[in-house]
Amino acid sequence: MKRVLLGSLVVIAALGGFIGGFGYGRWYGKAPAHGAEAKKEKKIAYWVDPMHPQYKSDRPGIAPDCGMDLVPVYDDGTQGSGAGSLPPGMVQVSADKQQWIGVTTEVVEITPIEEVVQAVGSVAADESRIVPVTSRTEGWVDKVFVDTTGALVRKGEPMFTLYSPEMAASQQEYLLAIKAKETLEHSSVPGLTRSNESLVAAARQRLLHWGLAATSIQQLEKTGEPSPTITIYAPASGYVTERKAFPNVKVSPDMELYTLTDQSHVWIVADVFESDAASIRLGQPATVTIAALPNRKIRATVTNILPRIDAETRTLKVRLGADNPTGFLKPDLFVNVEFALPRAPKLTVPADAVLDSGQRQIVFVDKGSGLFERRQVTVGERFDDKVEIAAGLKEGERIVTSGVFLLDSESQLKSPDSGAGSHHD
């Protein structure tokens, strides 16, 4: 009986000691490892090309195809960053690697900005260069030298001859006045000589007024024979845009027998939207382009702004003048017109320098010694190949303008928190 009781006491004591030891260890002993200490030390499984992950190597080195440093991939699938002690958002790239990536930089500057107002328009003839060809006396068209619409004539070229009995009578009067002057040149009657000279001058002036050329008058004086036909010459250079002179057609002084249009200078009539109308000023320069030849630019100047808005199109018609020495601009040709409006200077960078992920815009600031800072910016308006920077950059800072995408890939690979499949944005 005593032996049984002793055995029970031994078991109870051993159980108490176990429980006591467990409790002491639970409350006072060293806590079990957890977190980073509980994890095993990662081992490198292999090395990969950061630009072409399909390339693997069992040792560190340089990627054979792009020249970049191989990065480690650990046995748990994560990829090494190699960021070292660089601050967050910074990446260091060697000069050789910058050259391979094609990194170029540019200083951020405040640049003048031009707002471009676009409009469509058409070419029209300059009305100040439209010249009618008429006969100043009645008669009949005899011979026609310019017989096609669209023909180009030069000033002084003969256009047609006109048979005019009235002109023949005026020539006869001129010859009689000359003969009377010569006959009474030595007359003793006071004032008669001067009167005869006045008659000759008046008769000559009448011939000139009716269109007889000075050379024809000299020929008349030399031969003393009036001609029933006279030649009408082109009063200006231009294209024949209208013709009514045909052989044997009777004409009168109020008839326009030809219309000549000088196209060396033309009008451009542009339709400017009413929202842009207030920006257009007289004398303002503009650029005219044609759809068929978009690279050919023609300078024009605003010469007139019509005083009303078209009720249907809600546009304002603006007239511009443009030189057309080659005659390339033809009437009724459709053109595009751009008005450059100066605006306040803005802080801009090349559009290719901004990496836009949709949610944020990133640029890389060159800090020197191969260091580049990945910085978020706020962009504003875009002007052709430049974009406004509203916040995030200052004038004088130097940014990367090409090779941005590859530099961003390098930055992500070397980021301390970039594991397999991680991304900054």
C-alpha cells in the first residue's frame, strides 16, 4: 500500500514539474522566432537578363544581348533589386549602359507658346486686280488675237482690232487740224496761230481718249491717211476669265469684251469659328496649306474681317492676301489656314520625355554621376511636340528626353520593393 502511494506521489511530482516548466517557459521564456527571423535565408536559384527574362545563367555577369547586369532570382521566385543604398525613386546607370539605352537629356526651360487657330477657306481672285477690256467707241470687231478663255496675256499685247467709222472721222479731223495749223502758221491775225494749236491738241487728245495708241497717232501724222480700224491692246497682265469679243460682233463703249485677272496676288477667304473670331486681328500673319501638298506653306496676311457672322455655319469670314508668283493658288481651291496667336511663356518639356501610365505621369531627372530620379509631374496643355509641366519640375533642371522607357524598366528592376511581377504604377 505504501509502495503504491509512493509511486503516485512520484507521478504527481513529475507532472507538476512538467506543467511548471511549460508555464515558466510560456510566460518568461524566449518567444519563438517569427517574421523575417522565421524565414530561411533566401538562396539564389539563377540569374536572368532584366530586359529578356528568358535568358538565364547560373552565375552573375553581363547580359550578352543588351550589356546590362544580370539580376538574381531567388529560390522563392522573387527577383533581386540590386538597389543597394540608393534612396527610393533613384536609379544609377553606368555611362556605357546609358549609351546603349540611348539616354539623352535636356534642360527644362520656359519657352514662348503660340496657340494655333485653324480654319478652312478657299482661294478667290483679288478684286483689285480684275481689269475689264472695253472699246471706247462704237464699231465692229474685226480680227481677234486672243480667242480662248484662260489664256495668259501680257500688258501691251494686241487683243483684237476694231472697225470704227467714228474713229476714222476723228482721225480725219486731226489731219485737218494739223493742215490748218500749217497753213495759217504765219497769219497776221492775232491769236489765230494759238487757236489752231489748241485745235490740234484737242483732236489728238480725243484720239488718245478713244484708245488710239500714241504710235498709231505718229503713223497717222507720217502717212496722212486715216485708218478705219484700230488695235486694242491689253491694259494689264492676267488670265482671260471672260471673253465676249468675236469677229463681226458690234460693240459699244459699255461692253466688257474681255475680263483679265491678275493671279500673282490672290485672296484667301477663311471661315473662322465664332469662338475664335475675337482673336483675329487686321494685319495678323497666317499660314496657308493645301491638302494635296501639306508640306508646302504659304504666308498670308489678314486684310479684311467681314462685319457679320454667318447664321447657318456660325463662322466669321476673314479675308487674307497672299502672293502667288507661280500661280499655284487657283480660284476656288480649298485650303487650310492656321493663325498663330502668341500666349504667355510656359514651362514645357518634349512630349517624349513624359512617361504616361494613364494614372500618373513620370519624368526622370538627371542628378549627375549616372544618378536619375524618377519623379511624378503634373502635365498641362500640349503644344505640338511639347507638353506643359504644371507641377513637379523647375526651370534649369535637366531631364531625360529619350530612352525613358528603358530607363524606367531599369528603375523598376532595381527598386527595393520590386519583386517578380511588381510595377510602380
